[in-house]
Amino acid sequence: METNGKTALIAMSGGVDSSVAAYLTQAAGYDCAGATMRLFSTEDTALPREGSCCSLDDVEDAKAVARRLGMPHYTFNFSERFRRDVIGRFIAVYEAGGTPNPCIDCNRYLKFDQFFLRARELGRNYIVTGHYVRVEKSGERYLLKKALDPAKDQSYVLYALTQEQLAHALFPLGELTKPQVRAIAEEQGFVNARKGESQDICFVQNESYGDFIERTTGRSYPPGDFVDTEGRVLGRHKGTIRYTVGQRKGLGLALPAPMYVCRIDVENNQVVLGRGEALFTDTLTAEGLNLIACERLDAPIRVKARVRYRQPEQWATAEQTGPDTLTLRFDEPQRAVTKGQAVVLYDGDTVVGGGTIR
């Protein structure tokens, strides 16, 4: 088969989105192969097979779709890298008093690093995923753009992509809605056409994040004081890893008025609580800056920004303060800006870039 360089490796999770992405890529004339990443053993992590995006059932679903499409299928064992760069970072951020975003790390270090490199080794020019985003070329730069369906847009979790990765990535679902994707799967008779969505954090099920961290590390995280913003002791917490900024429920305190976690003080083993207004700030700093729409910000620019995946975008002014650092000043104070989460900048439907809140 003459492909003219149109060779692709499809990241097939076993879900309906990646299956339809595989079908659409093949229909567009690409010579395709599918591959599923084994990121952890459900037996080793005491997880049930159902509901986990890396279960044996998911691998079988991916293989079944690949067979139906007549394309080869591979299974890659990336469990060691996943343990280090996703689970390890998840734990480290909680230990430092932040709240991690492991889906971003999985995309950055697994799908668009290890998987990308494996595609090259196999002589495949493109990788394909079922993310709902679009890529366009403008001049010499590749731009990451929102999906046409705002309800499914996943540009927030892909802000860390590089120009090389964008040049060799295909996202066939960027102009479709989820009902349209399911309809295509039904038409093609895919076994997973009606399969439900996978949960966000695939490696933690049936236990709290704190229990998962203690079980995984073998360490215990000592109790300490809940204090208010004036330093007055309000009660005892169960370990700083069990709390996140903005949390109100599950504190185990009887308080005269609602109070929220507004800071995790790891050094003093304290969880700082405040009234609702204490959660608001109009300024943040970010590190690990990755810019997509330009090489650098030579001057402050007006952008819209998100500090959480599904947060409505907010007007702000962004200023690059170093090679990989950024200061963002919002027009209006924002609630629960959280260390460890991503801030992503937009110019209309184009991702300017993003970084990790510190």
C-alpha cells in the first residue's frame, strides 16, 4: 500500500472515542496500527477490572476494534514510567500541599512522550488520540485549538504539547460531538459503542486519595492542627495529604459558620481554614511554562484563563517573568486558585500556553 507518509499509530484505550478516532483515520487514507498502553496492573494496585481505563477488558475491547478494522494492534507496557511520572508526581504534589492533575501528566509523559517515541520506532509518522481538540497550522507554528463542541473540549489537558508533537499528532474528533461519535461507533458495530466514560483518576478507586497515598508509599502522615487565618487552633486534622484548597466538607469539625481550606502549611503540619472570602485572589504565579501560540511573551498580553478543567474562562493579563515562569492578574478575584493545578491561557479558541500554579 502506497501511503505517501500517511502512517499512523492510534492510542486505543478501549473506549469509544479512541476507537472512532482509529476508524476515521483509516477512512482518511492512513495506514494505521493500534496500540494500547498498559500503565499499571489492576491486580498489583488492588483495583477492580471494571471502571479502570487500563483494565484487561479495555485491552480486549481495543483489540476487538482493531481486528474489525483490519489493523495490527500492539500492547505497550509503560507501567514503570507511569508509576514514576504520574503516580509519583501525584503523591509528591499532595505531600507538598498542592493538588495534582495526573491527566495532564499522563498526556505529557506517556501519550505524547513514550507513545510518541514508540510510534517513531515503528516507522509511524503520526500518533492519533481520541481527544476533543483541533490542530491548525498558522505560518510556521502549529496551533492547538478548542474542540467545536464546548461540552467535550479537552484543550486544557493538552497545553503542554510541543511544536514537534503537534506537527505529528492527529485529533479526528475535534469537530464532532459525543453523540455523533457514538453514532459512528454504532454504525461500525464496535463492541464499545455504548461504553461509559472512564473516571478521571484511573489508578485510585474505592478508597480516598489519602488512603491510596499511604498504601502506596508505606508512609504515615501525622495529624496536626486546623488553624484559622489568625493562627487560632480550631481542631485536629488527619494528615495534610487528605485536604485540598477550597474543601469544606469532610473536615470533621463543628464550626459556628462554614469554613474552607484556604492553605496547606506542610512545614508546620497545619491546615489553614478561612471564611469564603479568604479563598479569593486576583494574582497567581506559574512555572513550567509551555507556550504554543508563540515563542515567548515579549510584553504583557490580555488573555482568558482557566485554573480548573471545567472553569469558565476569566479575563486576565499575562506577563512572562522568566524562561518558564508567568504572572497572571485576573480582572476579578478567582476562587480556590490551587497550587499544583494548571493554568491555561486562551486567545479566543486558541491555546496560548499554560503552566503549573505554584
